[in-house]
Amino acid sequence: MPEILQYGFMQRAFLAGVVVALICPAIGIFLTLRRLSMIGDTLSHVALAGVAGGILLNFYPIYMALILTLLASFGIELLRKEFHQYAEISLAVVLSFGIGLATILISLGGAGAQVFSYLFGSVTLVTSRDMLSILILGAIIMATVLFYYRQLFYMAFDETAARLAGVPVKRINMIFTILVAVTISISMRIVGILMVSSLMVIPVATSLQLKKSFLVTFIASLCFGLISVLAGLTISFYASLAPGGTIVMTSVGILIIVAAIQRLMSN
Amino acid sequence: MTVLSEVITLHNVTFGYDEITLLRDVNFQVQHGEFWGIVGPNGSAKSTLLKLMLGLLKPQSGTCSLFGTPVGEFRKWDQIGYIPQNVREFNMGFPATVKEMVSANLISQMGAFKWMNAHHRKKVEEALHIVGMEAYAARRIGQLSGGQQQRVFIARTLVNSPKVIFMDEPLVGVDVESQEKFYELMEKLNRQMGITLIMVSHDIGVVSERTSHIACVGKEKLFVHDANTFNPEEYLESIYGEKTRLVHHAH
């Protein structure tokens, strides 16, 4: 067995990493195509407040983040109705609220170092409990996305037509919002709060370069996510760098390579 | 005619935004197999009327029914085809093939896991065949011309074997040659397949030549004409004043 896999913490990091690598683009593709990728950013700022609050109250930070991001996602929906002419305002308000609350909570207690590991991701700090939460919730997210794959595809293209074709648009929007909140809360342990939304968007941006069918685009985005996370975690281990950074930089690297190849081939 | 042949019924429908009334006490009935053109000047309630019929908007008073059922309680949406006005304003880079696009509309006929079976695949092939786009099944939707996309969206509604198709300005941005093909296709759907067609258009001249009935929307009211006796020039005079004349294009 290579050295990297002899450590228990690396085994946990890889297992959790694989799950995160699959669910982030699987959710991200629908967010991106519906031009809602800012939601990922907004909810991750709220997740930071959850983490800080959890550490302060001695409550499991991932669950605390989960509760707050869920509340925030419903808050976004409510505000969206209030400001229906300026949909982005609802995101800006919730994002500001999240980062403001997080700043206060962090400055209240001495949780700085621990918060740091959630901001940038961590390899060594993934506990068995983290891994179990990520595996179970990740499996539920993936199963739900696959179950609603066709409906989500249709809604991403044309919500009105989907509704007329018998898709329960309201219910699925609600379920999808919950999936986004859960994805962010469990992914931040590995890739870090600041980079969750990157992992949702960049592998999708890469697979869009291929200009193929939706099914191929979907599968390719999961593959690009997987390569980014596996390579990023390996680099993180050998170079002692925070995994969030190495994962996102790897995914950006893949995007540039794929875009360059596509450009060369089309010439 | 029997009650069963009523496709759309509007009974005393009034609709408006805030204090502006767009439609007042509109009564309107479409029978099976008819081809209706809904015309009117820009800013009249043409699209609004269509959305009311489909239940996308709720009237302030009165009732809209589809096949005799109030639209709010109507559930057989696979019998209804709808091609919205902005259908081709989609993201041209959207990663979907023609086949994926057309298959999407079969969703209500699939089981819980939404697997495609042989019957579904055949439906998609047939629909693409009717509109003459079977050779493009694996193409990405954004690679097609405006007229081709138009036909794909018609195929998308056809997979469900709809009884009625609603179209909102289907010919905006479609070149003249494709328009001719479009009307040939409409004739096939209407005469051979017996599909009732409702089409919103601002092109009054062409619509009056192709449809069986015309509804003119304007000044809160709706005027209904038989296409054979409808005189578009008189109509234009009545709404724009005497100086307007319909320009016939010689293409």
C-alpha cells in the first residue's frame, strides 16, 4: 500500500473526498444552468456562521451549519418574493447576514484555529463522525439527484414547460434547495467553506466545454470533480497544503487544459 | 356539437393588472379540430389570453375551462401542448441534444424512476419524424437554426399526442422559408392528425389566410371572426385609423 493510504486520516479524507467530489458537481450543474451559482456562495457564508456558532456552543459544527443553511435557504425564497424584481438582492442580504453573524461569533470566542480548518478544508481533522455524516448524507443527496434527474434537467431548461409537462416544480425546487444546503454543509469539511462553491461550478464549466449531450456533460462533470479531489488531496498530503486550495487549483488547471484542447481541435 | 368537442371555454373572464383592465367579460369557445389565430396590436392582451386559457394566470372573475374542466382542476396536461413566446431565447450553449429535449416531455408517462422504455423511444422517433427532424436527433439544440429549433419544440409537444397545441408568436425570428414549412406542418397537424391549434400572432394578414377562426384582442374586448369572412384591412383600419393599409409582401 502506498504511504499516503497507510494513514487512517488519509483513508477517511479520500473516502469523504470521493463523496464530495461527486455531489458538488451533481448539484452544481443544475445551479449553473439555472444561473443560480451565487446561491452556493451565499449559503457557504451562512455555513461559516453555523460552524462558528457550533464551536462556541460546543455543538457539532457540521449539523449547526446544516441547520443555519437550511433556514437561510428558506429565507432566500421568502426574500425573493419580497424583492421579486431584484432576485439577487435576496442573495446579497442573506450573504451579508451570514458573514456578519460569523464575524461576531468568531470574535466572541477563541475558536479561531478551528474555524480556520473549516474555511480552507482539512485532511488531518476529518473524524470518523465527519466521514460517516458525509457518507450517509452524500448518498442521500446523490440518490435524490438521480431520482429527480429528468425533472431537474427539464426545469433547468424551461421551468414553465416543465410545469405544463406535469413536473411538480414547486416541490422539486424546495427539495433542491434543501440538497444545496446539505451539500455545502458536508462538503466544507474537505474543501473548505470558501471553496465549496468553486467545486460546484468549475467541474461543470469544464464539462460544458465538451459541448456534448446533457447526460455526457453530467457524467463528465462528476469525473472532473473526482480527478480534482483525488489529485488535490494527494498534493495536499505531500506538500502539507490545505486541501481546499489544492483541489480548487487542480480543477482550474483541468478547466484550462480542456478549454485549450477544445480550442485547438476546433481550429 | 356535443359538449365533449369543446376544447376551450372562457366564461365572463375579466383580467387586469392593478387598476388597468386588459380583458372584460370575455366569452370564447374553441371546438375540436379548429385552428384559431389570436391577433391584435402590440400591447393588447394576446399572450395574456393564452396564459389565462392555460391557467398560468388566474382571471379576476369568470372561469376558464379546458375540455370542460375548470383549468385550476385540470390534470391531463399531456393533452396540452404549449410553445411559449420566449422558447427560443434559451441559452444556446445549453448542453442538451434534440433527443434529450424531446424526451423530457414524456416525463408524466414514465414510471417513478423515469426510465425510457422502447415505447418512449418510439414516441420520440415518431414525433421527430412528423416534423422532419429525425436526422438531427443527436445534435445539440443550440447548433440548429431558428426554424429547426421551432420544429424541435413542436416535436417536444407531439410526443404526448396532444389534443390541442398553444403557440405564442411562434414565427418571431423565423425566416420566410421556414415560415412556409411551419404552416405546412400546422396544416398536417390540424387536418391529418386532428389537433386543435391556438396561435397568437401579430401577423394578421398571414394568419387570416391560414387559420379557420380569428379572435381579435383589443380595448378590453374580444372580437371573433370566421377566417373566410375576415377582412384584415378593415380590421386594421378599425384599430389604427383609416390611413393604415396592410402591406402585402411579395417574397
